[in-house]
Amino acid sequence: TLSKTETSDEAHKEFYSHVGGMGEGPWKTIHWKAEGALEYAGLLYLPSVKPFNLFNPERKNRVKLYVRRVFITEEAEELLPGYLRFLVGVIDSEDLPLNVSREMLQRNSVLQQIRTGVVRRVLREIEDGAKTDPEGYSDFWENFGAVLKEGVYEDANNREALLKLCRFRTTESNDLVSLEDYISRMKTGQESLYSRSAEASTNYANSPQVEGFKSRGIEVLLLTDPVDDFWPGAVGVFDNKPIRSVTQGGEDLDKIEETDSEKDEVTSDIDPLIEKIKGALSSAVKDVRVSKRLTDSPVCIVADDGDLDLHLSRMLQQHGEAVPNSARILELNPKHPLIQG
């Protein structure tokens, strides 16, 4: 409840240790007082280290709710969305009743308004930290980026603000880049943002589906967190540009300028081979066709437009989920010696 000028970094570090149970100081302190139709004080901390229970399925937040300096609860699920569960600190309201019950919190309009204001304030402060302390934000993103991306999937009202906070590694850069950075580097003729999902341990930057994009110098976002299988489909478009997976069919690379080596024509007729392979594989594949994306590998498998991304389908099957039995598309590289042979 003190003003900013009455506090010190040392006092904040001590209080952060008290409410958060962590010895190292926070990356960023968010200290403000809301006045007007609603009055409440907020003192929240963005941690500098990842708590051990960050991915607990219960997704409980760790912000304590007070009413006029009287402790109410530290389990007010309605106070913050699950994707901000890494926050620690205190919210002290002047407007909630002191005798507010657990059931009342669930349907209290004042708490909902506080939640809206707190979320917007926190996202604004994180964005400011990303601009003023990019190195510190990179560390923060490594710790909590996967959790923030849950909000991209869940929170449509704050989706645009969250997408601006997202950072990714790409086939062209091991440094973290924003979606704005990606768009500023898009090639002439490129109309979509391209991504590739896989486990973090997989060398998927060199997967067959990525070859045609790399050969044209097209950056591909590398997505390694489990939530990355879900939010691109929920978002669909960023800055009026579709977000598309390189493992799904229909990628139109013809509009993007080719290198000289790619312009070499294939003189041999591949149609009879395609018909032979279709006959041999029968219903095991949906289609067999010439690939625009392959440069080094002889073949690759892709999903058709509208079908589940390959990695998402595989992940759902591993978790026992029912997945539509969609046959995949086999693409051939007509320039590869194996296919020519």
C-alpha cells in the first residue's frame, strides 16, 4: 500500500521472498494503485527462475487476495487466468466485502473487473520489459513462454497482446525472434507465416518438409512446446497473414522467387511412376504428387489441407485420444536420383 517512492529494491526482494518463497530477486516488479470506479492496490512480481510446479495440472495461481488489508484467500481462481500462474504477490481490494465467501468469489462482478484490469496491466508491463530489457526478457521467455502461449490459445480478448510477447527460434536464427521480426524478413511473394512442430530434441529444422522453404530462404518458426500444437489453429491469422504448418498440403511455393538451381527443368515424365506408386499403395495414401518443397530428400509425407497436422495427430494418438483416420499425401522429388532411377 506504500507509494513507489517509499519502497526500495531491497524491500521488494525481501517481500518477494516472503510471498513467493524464492531466494533470488524477481525479474520485474509491478507495483500500482488503481483508482476510480474500483480501488485496489497491486504488488506483483515476475519471477527470474522457474518454480518446480509450474506445469502442475491444477494451474493454481500464487497471488494472495486481501480486502482492506485483511487476508481473504490465496486460492482465488477467478483473480487471474491459469496462464499467469507464475505471478506472485498481493492484490488488496477496497470494494469487495470482508465476508466474501468462496462461492461469492466465483460470481462476483467486482472481482471480474479486477481480474480484467490486472491482466491488462501485467501484459503491458511484460511488453515494456521486453522492450527495455531484451536480454532479461529472453531469460523470462525461456522460463515462462510455454505458459504464456496457453493464453494465446485460451484468452481471445488478450490474444493480440500475447502474440506480441511471443518469441520463437527459426530455421534461419537460433536467437529468439518475435512475429513482427519474422514478418519484416518475409520473402517477396510470401503470404503466410510458416511453422514446424516437433519435440525439442528432434532435428526438425532439417526435416524433408522444410527443405523447399530453406532453399528459398523462407524462415520457418520452430515450435517445440506441447501447446504449440494447438494455438496456431486457434489464432489462424496474425497481422492479416495466415499461420500455416509446413507439414500440411497446399503450400504454394510457386509465388516465392526460386533460386537458379531450382529453376532446372525435369525432362523425364514422372506421371507413369506416380500412377504405379498410387496403385501399389492403394488406400494407404490419399494422393501421390510432385513436391514443391523437397530439394534433397526423395519423398516426404504431408497432411492434406483441413487434416490434422502430422505432429498433433501423433501426439494425440500417444495420449490415447481418438484421431480421425486420415490417409496422408506422399510427395515425390522428381530431381532426386532415386526417383529419376
